[in-house]
Amino acid sequence: MKRQVEFDNTSKKVVSINLDASFFFERALKMLDRRQYEKALKYFRFATEKEPSNPVNHCNLAGLLSEMGKFQESNDILECVVREIDPNLTECWFYLANNATNMEDFELAEDYLLEYLGRDPEGEFAEEAEELLMLISYELGRPAKEVVPLFAEAYIQKHESARQLLETGMFVQATEMLKEIIEEHADFLPARNNLALAYYYMGQMDSAFRTVTEVLEIEEDNIHALCNLAVLCSHIGKNEEYEQLIEMLRNLIPLQKDQAYKLATTMGILGEHEVAYELFVRIARLEDRPDAALYHAAAIASYRVGKLDRARSYWHKAKQLAPDSEVPSFFLNALDGEDPSLHYASYQMQLPFEEQLLRAPITDTKQLQQQVKESPLIRSSLLWGLKHGEEDTKLQVIYALGMIEDAESERALRAFLMRPDEPDWLKEIAILQVRKMNPDEALSVILQGSVRSDCQNEESDLSGQVWQICLPHLQEVGEPIVMAMEDFWRTWSTQPKSQIILQSARKLEVWAAALEYWVSNQLDRPLSKANVAQKYGISPSSITKAMKEFDKYPIT
């Protein structure tokens, strides 16, 4: 469209001006020089109307809107650019992140930055994006999420999505996704390691153990798998294998940062605080962008090895990086007050469990069940409280585990019942919670210094009678063996064929002796067959016959 708009007084000729996008762009720049922003905004809008498919016009408009503080309107335009007009204009993701940061939507800003760096890791604003990502991680009080290159293979992107599901507590979804990855890429070990963690968090110890073993069969020196295996062996009582693993892990020198962090965290969890301290101090010294969580872990390790001044220094650094978090301040005050709860504090950046209970008592069953599904830290806090807390804390944990009502909660309570140093009155309450979860299964408990069975209709049940025969002989064998015997016997004795075998048995003592002998040997606690037979008043050969049936159900 052309219109006569000016006259050249010298030539007396009409000068025509083309009112195109360039014309309005020039007018907008003039208005910007004069600081007439509303007029500049109007001309930028005219430019986009003249050339709606030109992304530069839209970016100019979005930039001015951002300068005027209209961040959301600016982002609406930028979103349109990258999704509809020109997806290759990757710098728009950086502009989006800046606007989101100004709106203090840090989670969204982080997503935009990760998108930008994933699409253009060497881009014009890559360095600024990295710096902004670090600042956002400080605001959020946690490490930044990892950048996934846009053009990485699909299964790697899928694995990153699964890992994020795992971190947010969505274990079932993560498990399904990881299984799919492994089915298509069997040699991709990070997926197997994370699948093992997912099983562990869900309390599926056999599946976790099997998955870790598969990784080590492929790569025997995989540090992540070795660390996972050590935690599992500690949890299920495989003491001999655990000691061998710990000795190996003590002498490892990880070369990669993620391996060092994994090893340091694992050693801390397992009580190897000297090793954890050396690793965390080295990571904190070499890390370009240390975060509050790293400083907290280093502070815990420092405290555990008696370096209180260094612990205080690390918590001060954590407080500077995460000023809104209450965790560093709590531990600084606890350190000054010589709070004994520090001795059992978690390497994870969270308040001690007893403090969490004081601030938010557990009363809502559905809410608690949902929280446990969403965060493995809650379950680990409960298990810590059951083991290390004061009696009133243990009482609340027992009730909480009864409210959760899953297999891992029942297992934790059954283990609690077999600890000789726990008070009987707490065990009586724990028995009620286990009964509520599983009223038909027999359970064992140490009360007044001796092993007893609390069960229903057990005398008339053959499998229950076998367990009753075992109980007087189990007080000295240790909690892991008793728990493994009980778990295995529950599995084996409920098989239809097992009931037929027991009904035809001449002496139930044979099955009681075989159970103790077989489980002990499976867990690398070898016993003399002759001694076990003598203890139960039977012949050694009868144990051998019974064990042939047990061998069909190996403990993994």
C-alpha cells in the first residue's frame, strides 16, 4: 500500500513512502531514542503486523515489553516465536528464562535455561545461561538439573526423564520407563543402576539385589553398582559380603565427580565417615559451582570426624547459598548447643527426624502415604527415627509405619521386634501395628530377653508349629538370620506342595533344623550340619533331604 505523505518543496514532486515493516521499525527506534516507550511499542506492533512471519520483529516487541516490566506478555510472544514462527531461534529460550527469573518463577526459568543449553550448548548466551542457572540453583536451594542435549539419542533423553521421576518419588513410573530402556539398550548401565535404586526405594529388595548383580556381571568395577550393593548387603544382613565391599570401597579413588559424590554419600550412609569426609572435602575444593547440599554433606562429615570448626564453616557457606533454607541455621545452632542429635544427622540436606516431628506431627494417614510415595527421604527419616530416636520418637514412628501399611513398613517393624535392647512396651505397640497390617502371619519378638512367637491359630497349623520349634534356638543367631528365616519360611510354607510335604512329615523338627541350617548357609553364616542336627534331636541325613526342597527357592 502506498500513500502520498510528504512533499519535496524543492522539486515540487510528490515523494511516496512505503509504509512497510522497516518503516515502522525505524520509527520505533527513534521513539526509543526519545524514551517514548509507548509510541515505540505501538510501532513495533505495527512492524509485526506487516511481517507476521518475521521472528525478528516479534523479538523486538518482546524485548521492549520486557524492558517495560511486562514480562508475561513478553514471554507469550517469545513462546509463539519458538513454537510457531522459528524454532531455530534458540536465543529466545534464554530471553524466556530472563523474564521468568524477573517474575521469580525460578523453576520455570531453570526449564527454559536447560532447553536453551540443550539446543545450543555453544550458543551466544551459553556462558550467561550457565551463570544464571547457578544463581537459580542458589535460589531453589538445590543443585541445578542436568542439561540433556536436544540431539542426544532418544533413549538418553528418556533416561533423564526417568531419573527426574525417581528424584520426585514417582517410583512406579520411573521403574516402567527404565525397564523399557533396558529392554531396548541392555548395555546402558545407568538405567540399570537407577532401576536398582527404584526397587530399593519401593522396598523390593530382591529385585534391587538382582538388578545390581546384573550390572556387576556386565561391568565388575562399576562404582555406582558397588555402592548400591554395599547398601543392600547392609540392609539385608549379608555381613561377610558387606565387609568385603566396604574394604574395596575404602580404597577406591574415583576420577569422575559423579562417582566421587556417589561414593562419598554411600560411605557416609554406611558410617565410614573418615572416607566420606576426605571425599566431600575434595569435591567441595574442586567443584566450580558448589551448592548448599554439597556443603551440608561436607559439614556432616566434618562433624562426624571431630572437625567442628570446619563443619561450622561449611554450614555458614550453605546458609549463604540457601538463605531461605532452615537447615543450615538449625545445624549451626545445634553445633553451638552441642545437640546430641547431630551424631545421627543425615547427609541429605534435611532437618533431623525428631525436629520434623516437632514441627509437623504425623496425623493424616492418606497424606503420609502420599508423601512416602513421593519422597524416599521421608521413609529413610522414619527408619532412622525407629533406630536412633528417643522412645517418644520411636513411638510416633511405629504409629506412622502402621499408617503407611506397606511391605517395607511391616518388615521394619518386624525387625524392630527382634532387637533385644528395645523396650518391651514399644514392642507391644509394634505388635499391634503388624497385626493390623497382616493379621494372619506369625511373627517373632524378643520380650523380657527371650524369643517368643505372637501368632494366631499357630498350634494347629503345621508351618506355625515348625516355627515354634525353631524359636527357642534363635536367640543367639542374630536379627538378620531370624528375619531371613521368617521371610523364607513364610514364602515356602504357603506353597500348596509345601503343605502336602509337612502333612506327611514324621518329625517337624527336621524342617525346623533344615530351615536354620539352610538360611544360615545361604547368608554366608555356615553352620555344622551335625551340630544343628544335635540341637534339634534329629539325624544329619534328614536335614540333607529337606534341603533339596529348599534349594528350589534360593535367597537373592
